[in-house]
Amino acid sequence: MIIYLTQKNTNYQIAELPINFFKANELISDELIIYPEHKQQKFMGFGASITESSSSIYKSLNSYNKSKLMEAFFSSKGNNYNFTRTHINSCDFSLGNYSYVQDNDRRLNSFDIGRDKISLIPMIKDAIKLRNSDLKILSSPWSPPFWMKTNNQMNNGGKLKKEFQSTWAEYFCKYINEYKINGIEIWGVTVQNEPEAKQVWDSCLYSPEEERDFVKNFLGPAFEKNKLTDTKIIICDHNRDIMIKRAKKVFEDPIANKYTWGTGFHWYNGDNFHNVKKLHDMYPDKHLIFTEGCQEGGTHDGSWKLGERYANSIINDLNNWTEAWIDWNIVLNHEGGPNHVSNFCSASLIIDKENKFNFQNSYYYMGHFSRFIQPGDYIVKSEINNSNLSAVCSVDSNANLTSVILNDKETDQSIKIKYDNIVINLKVPSNSILTIKL
């Protein structure tokens, strides 16, 4: 058994420590029971998003610091991410609004991803190279070009004009093909980032019915026509509270269902973890992927709650059938930007004006999962009866068990781990996270 620890007010950061460090009283009533034979979903991986903002910071680094960043996130010596998410056209974490075509080019003859070649594509390609091409890339639009929209701007919501639905579907196809020409395979797309949010930044509104009809009548057929059916189509891409109503509308239509791989979701409007499981139970053949989460309102530098929020979400999402989990921006600056509408947020890595790296505790908390729960492992059923602790467990192809346990309380907790007629008593230190290789 090997145990790794990250703990508040210590220097322990995914530190391997001797078993005696976690020695607990034998008289423990609280139990974590693991059922290795009760496999749930096959897990696909973890990741973080590469935006124009992140890539502009990356571009400014020297070669040593570029390698340091890549190793920290994408190598097996670091967090071992095998997913990333990026944007089609601009998002709020871009340096300004932009699209790939000239104004009113209905035939898309001017389609050009030159803007992305400045920093976005080079950073993605560096990650692909380090991963030996084992990197799944999910792309999401925040807004079509302004002239395709009812409000005649990329920001502040608005809707896709009906006369441009076919054009917008072809736009997706051109994007995928242009990226392929530039050495990047797009694993999947979401139909629209946060389709029910009218934001002051790049945004576009779709009702559940409009998303269904766009997939059914335009995006799905366009992917078929352009031989892009290996590219996954993911719906919702919004918060857990609305994921069921949106997915239900799409999945109950047989044609839209046929084109749709699964549902993406965010964390910005409450936990609502029960909705993740409920959606799985309703449509067990469809996939679930967490596509975005971050702490809004600046960098929150040094806040221990950051990592605890991440761990709480990952544990509950994975226990409720989520197959992949993608953080928002991989790196931001000292303000939590750049962001072209000042919607500053936190990231796992903050780089200051002197190019000093500040890894937030969310980086280490994510690492407790991503370094040990590998793509292809199965999440297994577990039960815990200590309300001060939460845990998720997995098993690999060699029947090796991993358990990640979170204690977000200010007091030590004790737990009795039981599996396969084995009993282990452990102390889980205050404000800590443990990864246990059983």
C-alpha cells in the first residue's frame, strides 16, 4: 500500500509518506467499503483547457518555462492530462472578439484560422507532441460570427438566425478540417457553450428544442456529408441543474439521438450531482463528461477552498458515471486573465509579471486523481458512512485498486477501509486529500 498526501499548512504536495504517518485508533466505526467487482463506467481521462488567453501567456515564455508548463500538466511525471478543451471563434478568455471569416461571407470562402495559429495551435501541438498524439481535443463555440446572429454582435447572447443554420454547421466542418490540415485531430465538439446564458462576453442562446433541431437537421447531416462522424457531438455544455431537461429533449428524438455522443456539463449553479446519475440512469448508452469548471472572481491566490471544490466535484461526478473531467483555463496571469471583458477567474497555474509559476492547490488536488486514475480504469462502487469524508475508487486492468479520500474539515478523521476481506484503519488528516494505491 502506498499513500500520497496533500495537506493545508504543510509542505506536503502529493507527497508519498510512510504508512505509520496515517496510523489510526483500532476502534473505528466509520467505514469505506469498496466493491472492486462492481464496475461502473470506464474512465477516459482528465484535462484542462487551452484558450487564446492561456496560449498567449505560454507564447511569452522562454523554452525552459514552456517545457516546465507542458511537463506539469501533460507528462506522466506531472498531472498526466490526456484531454483539453478549446474554443471555436473567440471566447471571453480571448484577447478580443474574432471569427474565421470575413463579414457576411455566406459561402465561407474566406475561412481562415490564422488567428489561432499565432498562439493557440502552437500550444495545442506542443501538448500533442508531449503526449505522443494521445490527446483528446474538445472544441466549443461561444458565438457564431456576429452577422449570423439576431443581435448582430458576438457578445450579449442573441440567437443564430435560422437562415444561417446550414452555414454554421458547415463552419464546424471547415474548422475541424482546417485543424486536421494543421496536424490537430478534433476529438469532439459541443453544440454551444452555455446555451442558456446571456453573457456580456461571447454567447449565443439555444432553447433545448433549438439545440435538438440544429443537431438533427444541420450539424449531424453536415458531419455525415463531410465524413466527420468520428467526431463526437456533445450537447448541453451548461450547468447540472438544466442538463436533464436539455438532454431529454435531444435524446427522445431518434434522429438527434443518433448523432449525439453524450452530454457535457459545468458546475456554476450548485452541485446537483443527483442529476448526473439520473441522466445516466435515463440514458445509460449515452456518455457524460464534465466540460468546464473554475472559481470565478479573480485568482483566489492561496485559497485552500479552491482544491477542495475541485475534489468534491470530481469525487461526486465520477461516482455518478462521469467519464472525463476537464478544468477550465490551464494557466492565467496575475489578474486571472487576460480576458477581453474582465471576467477574471482562477486557474491551477498562475504566472506573474516576472514569469514566476504559482501552482494553486487545485493543481495538486486534481493531480491526486489524474496521476493515479488512468484512462481505461473503471470507477467502482464504494460506500462511506463518515459524512465528513468523501471518496471515489477505481480499479485498473490488473485489478489494482486506487482510492482518493477528501477531508475538507478542520479536524482529523478516521476511517476503516474494507475490501476483499481486507481491513485497513487510517487517519485522514484535517484539510487534506489522500490517494491510496491499495
